[in-house]
Amino acid sequence: MNILDQIIATKHKEIADRKALYPVKLLEQSIHFEAPTLSLKKYLQRPDKSGVIAEIKRKSPSKGMINQYISVERVSIGYMQAGASALSVLTDKAYFGGDNEDLQVAREYNYCPILRKDFTIDEYQITEAKSIGADAILLIAAALPTERLKKLANFAQSLNLEVLLEVHSLEELQNSQGVNAEMIGVNNRDLKTFATDIATSKLLAEHIPDGIVKVAESGISSPVAVNELKKYGYEGFLIGEAFMKHSRPDEACAAFINELNAQKEPVLL
């Protein structure tokens, strides 16, 4: 059993507990449930933005504790002031130290697309994502059969939530054809070894269908890597650890995006 299998097993129990505590009818009464959502896809394609999806992540199975005592309010506001295109908020508690409240705080203080980063395996979680103010959800190809992914993606879109479909390999990408996702994220982390290599994003780029926004995830530690991936058609760059390992993640994000902007090729008139 790899780490993803362990997480999914834990998630099944967690969902059952949450359904008992917070029934769907209660979630649907949230002030966010009827509120309009923002398009993560469109924000990633905006020329005035960086394409960076800045992530709030306290810990991970591969790195352990990264930054336990951050202020979600300060970091999320700082990320957006730094020029990030969107926010990603980990809401898994057992393995990533997150919480739904983290996303709710980010929603309260920011007008931008927010990706709920969790291990979505049930419609209940999608309803929950909408109720806490998310604009998009993550679906992981390695976690579920294709037919299940299709149903969850369609359900998310029925609630006006966009879908970021995450793949780790060409096989996963090919097997998930037909899943209606606005964005495909290529995770550069090997689930068995935890090693990261952006070559994975480069290899899969040409196989991602036209019209779907390409997002590179994991192992992006420098503006040079972002500019390299842009050559392969990537418009979104999910970055967490590179910022979160600093005492002030927002300042690390600002420095990163400033350097990224400085490396932009001048427009010839």
C-alpha cells in the first residue's frame, strides 16, 4: 500500500464521520452555496497574472512538518498581493495538517479563485467544497477508476466548480480521457519514492488535449523552472513547499514572482 492508498483509506472513514456531523442539507445552507464562483482556468490564462497557484500547506507525508504556525489570513493576503493568480488550500488534516477553516479564512479575505486541495472521492466532499467557498476541486487520477472520476467531475461542474485533474504518468493521462476537466495538473512527484522531477511535466505536455489548461505541480523551486515549463505550454504552476518552508511564505512568493517578472522577455513593438 503506497501513501495514496493509505490516505484514501483514512478519507473513507473521515467522510462517514463528517456526513453524520454535517449533513448535506446543512452544507447547502452555507452563505457560499449560492454565491458565484471565480474561474481558476481564466485566471491562469490572464496575461497580467503570473500563473502561480500559491499553496497553503503546513506539512506533507514526504517532508513532515513544513510550517506549522502560519497565519492563513496573512499568508493568503500576502500571496495575492505578491501577484499569485490563485490560492490552493490543503484541507486534509491527518496527512497535511489542514482544515476546512483554513479555506474559509482564505475565502473571507481574498477575491480570487481558490482550489480546495484534498483527496476527493465522494460527492459529499464536493458539496462541502462549495459550502466553504472553494472555486475548484482536485481530482486525482491515481485514486479512482475513470468512470468514478467522470461522475465526480460532472457533479462538481453542476455546482459551478471547476476541476483540476491530477495525473502522474502518461498511462494515467490516457486512462482518464473523457473526464470533463478544465485543467490537467501533472504532478512531478513519484508516489513511491517521493522524488520530484519536472521532466514528467515536459514529457506529458504534448499528450494533453488542446483547450485544457496545463498545470505543473510539485518540484517547482525556481522561476527558471517556470519559464522552462511555459515553453511546453504550461500556464499554471502549483507551488507550495518552495514558499511554505520560509518563515514568511508570502515574502518568499513575492520574491519568486518579482524574479519571474524580471526574466520576462521584452515585447518587441
